[in-house]
Amino acid sequence: MERLDTKLVNGKLATSEGVMDADLGIGGGRIVAIGSQGSLPDADDVIDITGRVVLPGGIDTHVHSGDPGADQMFGAAMGAEALKGWDGFADTTRAAALGGVTTVVDMPFQLPTTTDAETFDAKLSSIGPRAFVDFAMWVTCKPEDLSGILPLKEKGAVGYKLVMQQSVAEFMPYHHDGALCEALQEIKKTGLTSTIHAESQDIIHTLEEKLKAEGRKDARAFLDCHPPITELEAVNRALFIAGQLDAKINIAHCSLVEGLDMVDQAKREGVRVTVESCPHYFVLDDSIFDEKGTLAKLSPALRSRENVDAMWQKIREGKVDCMGSDHVAYPLVFKQGDIWQALAGIPGVQTMIPLLLGEGVNRDRIDLAQLVRVTSEGPARVCGLYPRKGSLQVGADADLSVFDLKDEREVKLEEQYKIEWTLYDGKRAVYPEKVFVRGKKVVDGGRVVGERGYGILCSPMDGV
């Protein structure tokens, strides 16, 4: 074998099958060798990682960068002066790198929404030159116009986002049942998946109108109009429709153990479905509304402590396919006002994997193999990027992160990249020491050393 570019020695490699003592060699941006310690050829750069563990680069399946267009929305509300230093997708991907995420899968909701080849190109021209890590793109469709669906596959989309509950109408096309059926049938022709925001429009709207009529504006009013039935009813409906149409779907941001069990049962019955959850449903419960108020508004809503404690078991049982942070870094002003005025969403791309290590692996709630399945391999499979992404195997992109699991600390706002607030204060986290994207070091010593514009678009058409 020829001389390696980089060699990581004396550490442990974590895979979806377990953890092994091994050295790893990188050449040409790919993993080219894995062998027993001391067995690999010489390298230009030899990195001793004694006492550390190497994880495959994380893939965050659910990121809202808002690029392009967020600067217009934020600027209109805050004034141009408040946006000095804002750098759109660069900010999102720098934060991702600092958390060990080497591929972000961005949602299509920005200005303009990604619904056809033209808007795809417009978004790519904005985010590509800013990317510190690799990225992929979800797209969507207008209920009244499905003509963009097939061309978007050719552009390189990983799949289509469909929303069953109308929240931010100007950004997110709402797909009622008829539109959902028509879209799924057209998307089926592409062979790609549809990731579905499953909440019941009718039930939520009815409860909202009732609470508003009663004069409720407190933060807990949001919980009262988003009880578990609003999610479970929609999950059940999405599974039924997908099963009838033989469509491939992914249930996004599932917050409930019952929802995960419903998806598992549907799989057993032959429905082509996967399911995503989010770190906040494993470490936060609905009591945080008493402390954080409108900052805790997100959809689906945070759930009971009993549900939170039970969610870890679902990872151990293999009932969670992938993790997404559902990251959105609103300026603080967008979370202020009463509960109906505040926007839903929280930042989290930087803390997703660190939290799952600190609150999960280090607390023996899950093991490293289970972590890899939901943060690397599972997301790569859901998005059609496996095996190029999501694993430590010869031939795969050299996307990886090096962690010292003993270096655990509390999440602090001042250590988060360019966000004004976090719900995770005081939670335990383990941040990566080094992060590589296609063999290039983008984080070293907990600092970003990569280059703006290095990240590339990844699509299901890419091979190994």
C-alpha cells in the first residue's frame, strides 16, 4: 500500500457493530485502510489518539439554516445593524463542525422555498460558497404544482419534505390529505423518500381557537393545544396513506414512544417507513416551559418526564432510525412576545452529538454502537448517502470525529457558536477534539480550522 496522507493511531473506532482497537488510514479524502494497531503504512501526518474514540462523522437530518432569505426576514424585524456578522449557512455549518456533524441535511424552507430546479439552484449558489462541512438538501412541492418533483431528483435532492400541519404558511407549504396523496404518488416515481411533519392540522387548530377565545397567552397554552393525540393521529394517518400507496416515507421529529412503536409495527406490516427523533425529546421535558417560557416552543411539543425517560429504550431497541437536531437559530427577538407570536424552533446542531454522548453514552443509557446507528449510519441510509457517508469503512469518505469521553462538561451558552439562547444550559456534553471532512481537518482542539466553501453537495446519485 502507498504512503498514507493521514493516520490515526492507538485509538478506538466506533461502528454500528461495536468498538474496536484499530488504526485508521486516510488517502485522497477517503478511508483507505483500517488495521490492527501498528500495522498500517507510514503517513505524512500521524495523529496519536490514545485514550480517544473515533466516531463516523455525524449526519444531522433536520437543519433549518434559513439560507437564503433569513437575513431579509431578520433584518426587517431587527434592522440591518443587528445582522452585522451574520453569515447564513456558514454560521450553521461552523456550529455543526464544532459538534462533530460533518454533513447537514438542510430543509427547503427559506426565501424562496425549494420547489423546483430554479429555486434549488438559487439555494445552492447561496449556501455552497459558505459551507464548512458537506451538506445535502431536502426539497418540497407546492400542493397545487407538482411539476418540480422529478427535476429536483436530477438536481441531487435527497428527498422531499411534506408538512401535515400549517405553521408558518409563508415558508412551509401545507399538505392536506388530498395534496399529500398526490405528492406521494408523484414522489414515488423518483425512488426517494418523503420526510413528513406529522401533526394534526384539524385538532391543533380547534384547540388553538378555543384557547385564544379563552384569552390564553401563557407559554403552557402551547402544550395544551399540542397534546400527544395531535401527533399520534397524524403519524397513524401518514402510515396508513403510505401503506396504501406503497410510498416511502420518513416520520420527522417523532417525540413519543407510542409514535415510535407505531412506526415499528408499520414496518412489520410492510410499510416502507423510517423514523427520526431529536435530542430534545431525550433530555428535555415539558416542565421547562415554567423556566424558559416561549423559548421552549417547538413542534412537536416537549413531552412528559415519563416519556423522556422511556425514549432511550427505543434507541436500544432499534426503533429510532436517525437523529436530527431540528436546528433553527432564530435571533432572540423572534422568541419574544406571547406564545402565539413567538416562532417555534430551537438551536441544536452543535449540541446534538455531544448531548447524546454526555447524557446518553456516559450515563449508560445507550452505547456507542447505538449512537453510531442513529447519528451516522441510519441518517446516511435514510438520505441515500450510505455507504459513502455514515460509516468507518474502507472506501467511505473520511468523515470522522475524535472524542475524549472523559472530557465531559456542562453546556454553556457562551461556548455555543453565534446563538443568543439555548435550552440545554447545564446538560452534560462531550465535544469533539478533532473533526475531519473528506480527510481534511476542519476542527482541531475544539476550534474551527476549516475553510468557508470547502463543503460540497452530497446526493443519492453519488457512489463510493
